[in-house]
Amino acid sequence: MAPGDMIQDNLNTCNHEHEESFNLSDHQMRRKLRYYFMNPWEKYRAKKRIPWKLVFQIVKIVMITVQLCIFSSSRFQVVDFINDNRQTLTYYFTGNRTLYRVEEITQQINHTFTQYSMIADTAIGAFNYPTTDGSVPPIEFCVKKYAKLSFQPHSQIYHFNRKMVTSCQNATGPINPNQQLEDLELTLPQDWDRIIMISMQFTLKTIDLKQIQFYNDPDCYDLFVKVTIDNSGHDGKALVDVVLDYQRHLCSKSSNKFGRLSLYSITGIIVDVIVIVSCLISSVLCLRSIFKSALISMIVSDFFRNQQNKILTFEDRMEFINLWFIVIVASDTLTIIGSGFKIFIEAGDFHSYDGCSILLGTGVLFAWIGFLRFLSFFRKYNILLITLKAAFPSVLRFMFCTAFLYMGYAFCGWIVLGPYHEKFRTLNTASECMFSLINGDDMFTTYKIMSKESYSAWLYSRIYLYTFISLFIYVVLSLFISIISDTYETMKDWPDIKQQSFLHEFVLKGGPIEISSYRDPTFDTLN
């Protein structure tokens, strides 16, 4: 049956039920509602109907988890390989990481060019140049500088043009650094204050041989290396760093792209396709349930308005709308998009591992959270959900008030302790340090590393830390825990003490209904 025919059939069925709702007796509607609010096990006992949605969600979660494990294995292999190469190239192209003299600047430039021209012969790693004949391509030598800057230290007079320009040229080493800078209209040391950053960019090729297994093939990489000499601080020192970016692709062993895929990659793509199909089916089933639930809510509402002369409240109507389905649909959507990205990554056509990781990680998070929907049917397993739901308004109000106190301490610590304490150097790190202190982490270290350069700041830090820790651990955190504990004590006897709505009172009237009556072929459910 086509999707359009299925939707039309559902609409016809619900319209038929809507017309019949005017003719239903209280007992008939009560029996239909009792069956509607049953959990999967009760429905199985009532009509011997296998809970296929539950079974399907379990299988889907297993498949998504397997997919994530396969992706994480491949992802961490790439991360480890790139980190190792970054460490190798940093050692290879940098001498001193901090430069203080002009001759050290020229030595570093010359060192980079020299090492680059010899790396294919001297490095123990599998590095080579991106040329067919193995020749050494030129380095892109760039200087970012102020358009004009002159400074006279003795009179503290300067002429400054805020405009920044970047000049680049290709060069092959070994070179004369002073001549190279003169070609860019710079002379050392006179023009050093104009220079913001010197960069040398080039590309290398390498291969990850560590991955060779009977089921896997090595990956080839283009490494985009950028050696920088950073003078943006203009504080008498220049920082040398190596920035490494990469592009992964399949090593050529066949003219056919599919023929270049390893058994490991093919297995991963098959799992991805199964996951995409499973998530599509899951989304269709959940959207169908949301659609039918909305129509059922209208049918029941019309019944009470016409037969009982009562209007269902918004809370009663929301009893028919299962928000867990929205969580599952969100999980399926993220997983489908992430699986599509993963297939392109396996094929070597896509390289955004971070985007794929965020999509798949968030998708599996929502998938496992969505499984709580089935546990919510059972009273003993539902205590966590009902406690969180009941405590949420009180917790939100409490956190709102606490935020003002927390931000006050954060701004105070940042401005007072920041110049003398590494953990309070920025507002972000100050907040992270305070959150760690609330959880009891690194308390002694936080006290110890406070600089004694300023005695007043050191003394203030003691007062600040003692009051913050005492207030937030012994008062704020204790009150927060007590809110959760009181809510749990109140809700653990749920639903014995829960105030019943009109809808639930109607369903519970009339005494028990025989399970066997639901197996009557003439019995028609709402869903």
C-alpha cells in the first residue's frame, strides 16, 4: 500500500470512529480507553498482540549502537594517526618554541625551509611531496603585517596605520631569510614591530600503514602543514607553532571506487544502510502514532462533550499525545543524516568527522533516552521519570535564583584573581574552576597556585574561596539535593497520592473488566 493510501485509510477509519463516538455507551468508551492506556505487556495479555514497536525499537537501538562502535573505532584511528604526525612535524620543523632575538627568527625560517627540502629522505615517517616525480614544490611564504608603523621608544611617539595586509610569495629552500623579507618590503630588525605573523605553508603526503589487516586497508592522507611565527602580542617574544590540517582519502588500488573499499568499510556501509532503513521505518511508525493520537484525542473529547456534557482539560487531552515519539523521531532524523555522512566518509568523499560525530552521538543519546518511554509503563521503573517531572519546576526556580549568586562570584573571581591565578584568567575558565570546586575537585591545587605577588589579592583569594566553597557546598548544594529528595519521598507512592483527573476517574469507574473480553472479535480499539 502506498503511503498516500495508508494516510487516506487512517483518515477514513478515524472519521468512521468519530461518527460512532456519538453512539458509544459509557461502558464501551471506558473499555476502549482502558485498552488504550495499557502498557505493551498488558495489551499482549489482553489480545495476544505482539508489541512490535517495542521489539523494533530494541533492534534499532542495538543496530545504532553497533554502528557507533564501528564509527568510533575508525574515528579514533584517524585521531591517533593525525596527533602522532602533528607531534612529529612539530618536533621536525621547530627548534625553540619561543623566540626572543632577531637572528632566531631568521634561523627558524631557514630551518623550516631546510627541513622541508630534506624530509622525504631524512624523516623515518612515510612523508613525501605531492608531485608525480617526487620533486620538491615551493613553500608559500606569507607575512601578515601592519601597512605602516613607526615607533620611537625614547620619545614614545608612534605613527600607526590600523590596516593589515598579507603578502605572499612562493620560495624553495634553502633561502636567505633576510632577502626573502626584503622582497616583501620588510627589513629586520627595523620592521619587526610591523610584523604580526610569518607563516610557511606546504603540503605533504603520507600513509597510515598501522591499519593494515586482512579486513582493512591503509588510508592515505594529504597533510596541510602551516609553520607560524606569531608576533601578534608584540611583547618581546615570538611563538612558533605548527598547525596541521588533513584530508583522508582511499589509497588507489583500483580504478573503480567500490573496488578500493576494504571489507571493513563495506561492512560499515551495509550497517549504515540497515540503520537508515530502520530509522525511516521507526519515524513513519512514530509519526503515524502521533497523527492517530491527535485524532483519538478529538474523538474522546467529542464523546465527553456530547455524552457527558463535560469539556476535557488541556492536561487530559495531552494524555493522548506521547511526547516520547517526538524524541524518537528527532533521534531517527539525526541518525539518518549522520549515517549518510558516514557512508560518504567511508567512500572517501567526505571528511567532516566532527559533524558526523555530533549527529550520530546526539542521535544515539536520544535513542537510548527514548527507550525510557517503554519503561514508563511500569510503576517500579518509572520513579526516575516522575521524580524529574515533578521536581523540574522547583529545580528550575532554584537554579534561576542560584545563577545570580554564581555569576556574581564568577565576575568577582575573574577580575580580582584573574591576574594572579591561572584558573581565573578568563571568565570561562573561572566558571569551570568554580563548578569543579562545587564538586570537590582540585581544592588544594586551587589554593596552592594562587600567586603571592600581590599580598592583598592573595588574602582576598582566601576569603573568596572559603566563602564560595562553604556557601555552595554546604548550603546551595544541600538545598538542591533536598528538593530532589523531598520530591522523591512524595512521588514514590505514586499514583496512590496522585490527584486523579476527570478522564482517569471515568476510566477507573465500573470495576474490573475481564481480560478475555478484549479478545472478542467485535471489540474495536481506539488505536
